[in-house]
Amino acid sequence: QEAGEYTMKMHPMWQGPLVAPGGNRQSPIDIRVRKSVFDPHLKPLTPDYDPRTCSQIWNNGYSFLVEYDDTTDKSTLKGGPLEDNFRLCQFHFHWGESNAWGSEHTVDRRLFPAELHMVHWNSDKYSRFEEAVMEENGLAVIGVFLKIGKRHEGLQKLVDVLPAVRHKDSVVEFTRFDPACLLPTNIDDYWTYAGSLTTPPLTEAVTWIIMKQHIEVSHDQLAVFRSLLFTSAEEEVQKSMVNNFRVQQSLQGRTVRSSFT
Ligand SMILES: NS(=O)(=O)c1ccco1
Ligand SMILES: [Zn+2]
């Protein structure tokens, strides 16, 4: 590299074509609370998860994914803005290198240190995630903001296994984890809007359901997230898995609805 030449070493995730097909309902966004519209027809959200469908956890080189067996309708999400039945396939997080930032969505520009995404696909209309990911009503993702505070007891079982998936492409068996323990106590208050995946393929297939209430995790628990690596064991230069969030996208005329006044 020539002296003075400046190249932002982008994570490989973002070196490809960044503009998604269509590109008028991209995620994440800033949620302007006073611009959201209360929708009295929004129903309560009814997640129904079976911890026995939890199968493994793996480092995909951008986040760590806790994967669920989605070959049957055992862990499902219905209600809220959703017309159909959706199956949980995985959950993962996005976080910063510091507690000052890390979330993908923001609320009136407020950043959180991390954000949980619980990814579901429409099992009434499609037969697998890979199919649903290409359809505008294919996916539903619950977003939950994380704040630094008291230790999250339910999260600790996950934190304890993270060192085993430190490097990209590492996988370990991970069972009997109830994802409901990561939801806030109040799941009736949420914002919802039509958006996209925030990592490639960035397809505009997602009904986003962003919880108003955050959950708390301890500083030390989040520090373990940051001990993960983007890089595989063979690579010479190891890179800390931090700042794995996408830049915010324009609303482009979309309305964000709220389930609460
Ligand atoms: N970050 S997210 O939940 O939009 C996602 C899931 C799969 C790919 O991207
Ligand atoms: Zn995500």
C-alpha cells in the first residue's frame, strides 16, 4: 500500500454490491417515535418456542447464530402485524466495539450497545427459509435492544459457550435454550414496518417487529461477544468481531406503525 493511500478496510460482508434489488424498503432505519402511527388493529404478538428445537451455535464470520430445527412447526410466531404462521430459524446479535453504539435500528437517533434479531420465515406460504427469503411476505424478524445493566441470567448459558465458536466457521452443539428468555417482559408494545435483511442478500422480505422495551445484559457479558473473531483460525491477522451492524437506510416514504399510544 502506497503511503498516503487510504482505503477503508471493509469487512468482506460489505465489499460486494451494496444496493439491494429494488432498494426502496431497506433496513435498518431510525424510528422517529412521533412520526409512527398507532394502529389499533395490531394484535398481541404470540411467540410459542420449544427449547428442544435449539440445535447449534455457529460463527458465520459476521455474527454468531443460534440455530433452531425449523423442519416442523414447533417454534412459531403468530399475531402482531402477521397474517400467517412463522417459524423460528435462528437468532443472532449486532454490537459495537464500545457500549456507545452497536444497534442497527435507533429510536429518535438513540443508539444501543447491541440488538438481538430473532429470524422467522412464513411456513404457511413457503417450505424453507431459502425460499421465503426472496418473498416480500417471507420473513418476520423481532428486534430487541440491549442495554448495559444487570447480568442476564438466561443469556449466560450462551455466553459460556461463545469461546468455543471464537473463529469464523466454528460450530458447536447447543441445545435446550429457550429464546423466549431473551424477550422483554412487555412484548405488547412494539413498532413494525416493512423492511429488508440487514446483511446480504439484503432482500426486501422482512416484516420488522421492534420491541419498545429493551433487555439488560452486563458489561462483562457483552465483552464476551467482542472476544469473538471475524476471522478463521488459519488467517494470520485476527480481527475482533465488533461493529457488525449495517449503516442506516432511508425510510423512502414508509410508515412505521406502533402497537401502543
Ligand atoms: N440481520 S437480519 O436479521 O436482517 C438477517 C438475517 C439473515 C440475514 O440478515
Ligand atoms: Zn440481524
